[in-house]
Amino acid sequence: MPAKSKSQQKAAGAALAAKRGDIKKRELKGASKSMEKSMTEKELHDMASTKRKGKPEHKSDS
């Protein structure tokens, strides 16, 4: 599942780094913290590897 915004892609990247042990899990905040707990490494990789070009900074509510 591709990321819908730049911020979602960045959060997935941080969660993936924590899941792989590159950063400490306690350093995560907000969305990346819940993503790390609820998503598999493959799901995080797919979301984090989304191209940023043309994506909004934040996902709109609509």
C-alpha cells in the first residue's frame, strides 16, 4: 500500500528503521510509533519506498 502523503511516507520510514533495529523504538513518536506496532516489515517497506514526487505534505481529510 503506497503512502498518501510525504508525512505518512516519512513516518513509515522511521517505523521501519525501528523495526529493523537501526534506531531505538523509544525514539518514535505519534504515527510512527503505532505503525511500528501494527504493521509488518514488508508493509512498512512498501509504504516507505513510495515516491514523494506529487504527494501532498499532509493527507487531506476528504
